[in-house]
Amino acid sequence: MYRQGDVLIVPLEESAVPPHAADADQEPRDARGRMVLALGEVTGHAHAVLGPGRLVREPGVFGPLLLHLPDGGRVVHEEHAAIPLPKGWYRVVRQREYIPGAVRIVAD
């Protein structure tokens, strides 16, 4: 497992990847060509992945992301050290916060 700030990146075995993930529409890259895992609402900084790959959003309220890196990649952020990731599939989970009566994604 890998963590960078409020983003958790969990390696997946090939057999655990949902069948639809390979053909699902991918999330668009930002203007700098990065796959953005989480965008800081206050600072504008981003947890992003550099390199070839695909980022697919799963359905649901918090829509976890599936990340495929055929050649590996690096997770970067302006305020954190870069994290190298080996090739493979990953589930990307945003940290959540419980508020009485609700749950919300933690914001930078």
C-alpha cells in the first residue's frame, strides 16, 4: 500500500480487477498531461500520476478510482515526496471523514 496525504493507493491482483475496467472510459488528464487522483480545493495542488496508464472512476457516491500503470509510474504532489509505483492495477481511495449524519471526502 502507498499513501500520499489523504490518498491511499492499494495494489490489486489482476484477478481482483473488475471485468469492466479494461474497457471503461478513462478520466481525462489535466492540462499538464497528468492523471489527477485528488485535487486540493484550497491550494490547487494535486495528487497526480505521471506516465502512461489509465484512470477509471468506479460508480458510487465516493466513486473509488482504478489506476492501471502498464509500465509503472510516479505519484507526485507539490508538498510531498514522489512515490514510485511498479506496473500493475491499483485502487485509489480518498480519506473520508465522519460528521454526525454524514460522511465526506477530506479536502486539502
